[in-house]
Amino acid sequence: MFPASFDYLPVRSVDEALAALAEHGTDARILAGGQSLIPAMRFRLARPAVLVDINPIAELAYLREADGALLIGAGTRDVAIERSATVAAGYRLVSDVAAVVADPVVRQSGTVVGGLCHNDPAGDWGVAALAGRAQIVVRGKAGTRTVSIDDFLVDSYTTAVADGELALEVRFPTPGQRTSGSYQKIERKVGDFATAAAAVQLTLGPDGTIVDAGVAIGAAGPKATRVVMAERLLIGSRPTTELLQSAAAEAEKISDPVADTRGDVDFKRAMARVLVQRALIATLERLHVGELR
Ligand SMILES: Cc1cc2nc3c(=O)[nH]c(=O)nc-3n(C[C@H](O)[C@H](O)[C@H](O)COP(=O)(O)OP(=O)(O)OC[C@H]3O[C@@H](n4cnc5c(N)ncnc54)[C@H](O)[C@@H]3O)c2cc1C
């Protein structure tokens, strides 16, 4: 199906984008990679009267480390993250996700920030952003604000980006030497959204105690979900097989998926547990923790 008719407005600067958003109000939508918005328009699930295309804003396409974080601009494609040596070396959780979002063709166009703004309940980036304690920089006419990912992901397809605002950047704090993570996803075939997904990031203290933990699950509710009880169990404990099982069980308890062609509710809830456990084990292996008691 063809989209309903719309005006196309390419912009060359953030100021121009904000002016266009201010002028057209709720009639306008930002166009980034177009990999979610254009299909939604073709199915008439979205009918923006004006598309504000931010692709010509060259200054938004960056991926760099600064101020203790990996900064990913709103123009940065998934493929740039997938191919980045900096990400591969220092951001294992981010690197894992970049390799499994959609398929290689979609990753050529899709952006991380667009994925977060779309906030699909089965999207990958929100899950990793929760575990990695990411922040999003948002700018509007009133100024620039930094929003924690927990506050950013409001509900299915709804974020903290208000009318007239543009998400500029996502920031993943740089993991220290004793921090690592893992992203685990089950999909029916390459390019599919997750049947279930889990992200973990752990920091170990000098004696091997877990001093920080981020645990999140996806395709398990209206939006990516932090498994708070798992984090509480892990922090302050030394990793053991029993601890990992108990933490993973917390994911199954709070998982609230919908039944669809990818699986029934019981299967998806069980997979939330299995994937959290796999992500915990993979993370500890990356931290060179030996065999667990
Ligand atoms: C075949 C296929 C398979 C896919 N599989 C997966 C998958 O497995 N996992 C997954 O996570 N995703 C998947 N996707 C979605 C894909 O990753 C999209 O690229 C992503 O969801 C949106 O990024 P985008 O840059 O294309 O955003 P767009 O489609 O351009 O925009 C999406 C939404 O975010 C808004 N938006 C975008 N950027 C900004 C901004 N800077 N500020 C404010 N609002 C903004 C837009 O207005 C729109 O509402 C798939 C898509 C396709 C077509």
C-alpha cells in the first residue's frame, strides 16, 4: 500500500529541524532511517502530514568516546556500530546488539536513536540501553535535557520525546576493565524481531563480588523491562550457579509477553529466564570468571 500523501522537508541543521517541528506541531514526524516509520506509513498506521528528514544533518552522524561514555548521534546507522573497532573492543553489550538488530540491509539505514524513539515492545536497543544504563540527549525550543533510559521508554511506541523535540544522541557509559555485558536474543529467522531477548551488564569488585548489575528483558511486556529484583539479588553477591538461577527466575516472574506467531506466553516467559541466565554466564566468561560453584 502507498502512504497517505505528505510534505517532505529535508533539514540541514538541528535548528532547522526544531523550527520545522515548532511550525508543524503534531502534524510533523522526524524521519531517520525510515525502517519503522515508512512501513508504518505504508500500512496507514502513521499518517504524518509532514516528514522532517534529519538525514542531511551531517553533524548528527557520529560515534565517539567522550566524557566517560560512547556517544552515538541520531544520524548514526546500526551498521556503523556493528563495524566499529571501538565498540567491539570496549562495549561488548552494544556490539552484541548491533550484530542482531533486524538484518544487514535494514542496519544500513536504521539508526540506534530511531530504534529507541520507535520503542517497539520487541525492539533490541531499549533492552541493551536499560542494562547498560544509557542516557538520551533531547533538544527542544526550551533547551537540551538528558533523560535516563528508564524515564525515556514510557510505553509501547511512546517515549519521553515531547512534541517539538528531537532526540540528538544516546550515551552508553564506558565500561571499566571489570565491567562487561552480553545480549541474547531468540528470533525465528535472521531479520525477525525477538521472540524473547535479554541484556546483562555486570561490574565485579577486586574480590570478585558483583558491585553493579544491569538486567533487562525484551518482548516481555509493553516495553523493554528492567528486572529490578534480579539486579538486587546480584549486587553484593559473589557469582554462583544458584545465584544466577535465582536472578534469572526473577525475569520469568515479571515477564508479561503476548502470545503471537512467535510463541505462546509460557514459552516466552520461560525464554526470558533462559536468556537472562545465558547472558549472565556469557558476561562472567567475558570477565574471565572461572567455573562457578
Ligand atoms: C524487516 C525489518 C526487520 C526489523 N527487525 C528489527 C529487529 O529485529 N529489532 C529491532 O530493534 N528493530 C527491527 N526493525 C526496526 C529497525 O531497527 C528500525 O531501523 C528502527 O526501529 C527505527 O530506526 P530508524 O532510524 O529507521 O527510524 P525511523 O523509522 O525513521 O523512525 C522511527 C520512529 O522514531 C522517530 N524518530 C526517529 N529518530 C528520531 C529522533 N532523532 N528524534 C525524535 N524522534 C525520532 C520517528 O519519527 C518515528 O516515529 C526492523 C525493521 C524492518 C524493516
